[in-house]
Amino acid sequence: MVSETDRDGTTWYECDLCGLTFDSREEATEHESRCDAEEPSYIQ
């Protein structure tokens, strides 16, 4: 599921599995369908 969050007057969409945020619901939903619920490997 994707949660809608408002920060600094901007709406963000957050993946409930891993917490990544996106500026469009479509991107967040697409990401969530592939999400393995782990932190992304590119975040060190």
C-alpha cells in the first residue's frame, strides 16, 4: 500500500514496505509492486 504524506506543502507518496518516497502516486505504486521490503542497495 502507498501512503500519502504532506511535507513542506508538497504531497509525497511513501512505500509502506520500505519507506521510500516518490512525488507521484504512479511511481510509488509501480515501485511497491517490485519492492522486496529492504533498504535500496544504493543508499549507503
